[in-house]
Amino acid sequence: METVTLDRFELVGPLGSGADYDVRAAVDRETGEPVVLKRPTPQTVSRQMHGPTEERTARALEAYERAGQYCQVVPRVIGATEVALHDEYFGEDLGQPYSVRVEERAGGIPLVGDPRSRILRVPIGLGQNLFALHPLALPAGVHDWPIQEQLLEAQEIYANAGYALLDLGPHNVFYSPGTGRISLVDASALVGHGVERSQGNRGPQDVHDFYIEMVKFYLAPELPPLDAAGHFDPYNQRPVISIEDECDSLSGAFASADDALRDVTAACLGKIRQRGYESVAEFASDLRECLRLITIRNDQMADREAAREAWRAALHRLSEDHWTRYRFDANTELAALAG
């Protein structure tokens, strides 16, 4: 991994901040390309509580060397700084050393946007609803369910390197409607190579925690909505508490689906509950059958044209100014959609 210095990058501004990382936009002075700088949040640095985040970064960089660099949906890691004081660069007075990871900036929009944007009435669930749950139009040459297929492919690559890649919910996935490509903006939640990850009372996690997220966030038990507003809010965003609770909840959600979809989903959830899948490929086969049945169901819906009109009306909301903060040109990308 290349060691870089921050004077190579022209700081642009903040992109967001989560529980672990503060993310800033910058430009690589050597290439002119947009990049992101990821560092522990200033609050944890100032309190000298950023050690776990530094360890997570080290694991993520190791996994990138083993798997991520071979995965097209993981943004290229340009390098990382030494652990050092960066107060002058960021205009702060934290007084504690830490490292900064530099990655290429992902294209597209988040499947689920920043919850704080709801205050401004931004429909933050558009990406998830329009492109993951109800993709009623796709760019030419892109096959059905591109988001799910790329997530499965990424997990297979990491599995072959001995990892399970976790936390791939819609908030960590960007999508480019014009190309049908996704980017994983956070590939640092991992288990494997001696790393055991627990979250709250859930206990040790494995690849089945990815499988439950795929069913929870990327399968729609209901038909596409018949009004644009039905695409505005994120779907199923309650945090995962436990696999058992999620299986119960999702079984109930799919109970009203047609018999074939309900039965296949129930069998899939049963294997997840028992942590009984032996490979990513085995799970992928079951998930694809669910998606195939959803495609048939949607194609045969009586109000399909009304659903398509609602879909197009919701799609138009991506032309609003809010989305210009991302690497996303609405005129170009939306024009590429067929139908």
C-alpha cells in the first residue's frame, strides 16, 4: 500500500460523518481526479478513543490487498498516510495522531441518502426503491437486478480470499443509473483471517449476516407502488437486531406474497436462520430464484403501466439540486435509462 502525504490532495469539503469515520472530498493534485479522505471522527480522536477505528482501517487495507483490488465495485485505494498529526491540514487542534485513507470518489448516488436531508424534504429512499427494489427501467445492455448481482459477485470475491464482507445495506452502496454499476463506499466491516466481529447482542457474525441484509434490503414483498411518493422513503431501515428476529419479521412480510415467492423466500430464510448455507453460490441461487419470481409477478401486474408512470415521476426527483453534491449528472444518467 502506497504511503501518501496530504499535501498531495486539495481539500474540497465534508461529505459525511458516521460512527467511525469522517469523510472529506478532495482533488488529487497529481491526477486531477476527485478522491475521498477517510479518517477517524474528530470527536473520537480528541478523546483518544479512535484506536478501534485505526484497527478497522488496518484490516480494511489488508482485505483490499487480498480481495478489494480485484473487485470492480470497491473504489480504488490510492494510499494511506502515516499515523501523524494532521491538525494543520484540516484546520483543527485535536493534538492526537491518526491515519488517513485516500480512495477514489465513488460515482452515482447513495441508495439511501443522509437521514438529515429529510428535514429538507429530500426523498432519500429514491435509489433503493427505484433501482434496487423496483427497477422498472435499466440502461441498454444491463440485465435484470444489477445491484443484487454485483453485491453477490463482490461477496464471492471476498469469500474466495477468506473474508465475509458485512454492512452492505443501501446506505453503503452508491449506484450509477446510467451504467447500472454500484460502488461500495465502505468495505471495512469484515470477518475473516482471525477477525471475529460482534455487534451489540448479536454475537459473532459471519456471511449469513450479509445474506439476511440481502433479503431485508434488496427484495420487495410488495408490488411496485402506484404513486411516486411510494418511492420516496427508505424501505426496511430498522437496524438488524438479530438474524432470528429478522427472519421472523421477513417471514411475516412475505406471507402475503404469492405462493411460489412466499415458499422460496421461506426456505431461504430457514437456511439463514440455521446459518446453513455452505457457500455464497448456494445462497445466490436461492436469491436469484426469488428475483426471478418477483420479475414474473411485476410483469403480470394489472396496473403495470400506472406503476411505470409513478416510477418515472419519482425518477424526475433526481433532477433536483440536492443530487448535484454527488458524482452524478442527472441529464446524462437518466437519459440512458430505457423505457
